Amino acid sequence: MMFKTRLGKVRAVLGRVRGNRLVRKAAESRIVKWVSQSRVVRRTVRVFRAARYPTREEMWLIVRISIVGILIVGGLAFLIKFVLVNGFLPMIGLSPS
């Protein structure tokens, strides 16, 4: 239903500016931007209404998972750099760059 009313508004605006092609394009883009922005605002408001603060236990779980992830990624990067620069390349006779 809302789409039909907005489409009717767009048609009404386009009917008023039918004579000038540039004015018509400007009206189309302004209306399209307005419709898309209002949709974004509605969705954002819906998300904020559904959101809540995490409990202390949930927050600590998030912190622990983040720390473990950082350690895993950092450890892998360290191993790759150590093996390629200090371990593997000198063994085959290449110098690190």
C-alpha cells in the first residue's frame, strides 16, 4: 500500500514538471533519493529498537573470543614470517628481501 501511495506522489510530481526534461530528471532523482533515505531511516530505527545492551557475561564472552582471534591471526602471521624469512629461504640459498 505504501509503495502505491509513493508511486502516486512520484507520478504527480512528474506530471507537474513534464515540460522540461532537466527539471524532470532532477525531480526523479530527488524523489528517488528521498524514498531510499526514508527506507534507510526506518530500517535503522527498527534495528535500534530491537537492540539492547549486552550483559556482563555476554561482554566477557565477546572480549575472550576477540582476544583468541587476534592471537590466532597474529600467531599465524608470526609463523609465516619466521618460516619464510628466517627458516626456509636461507636453507635453499636465497636471502630475505
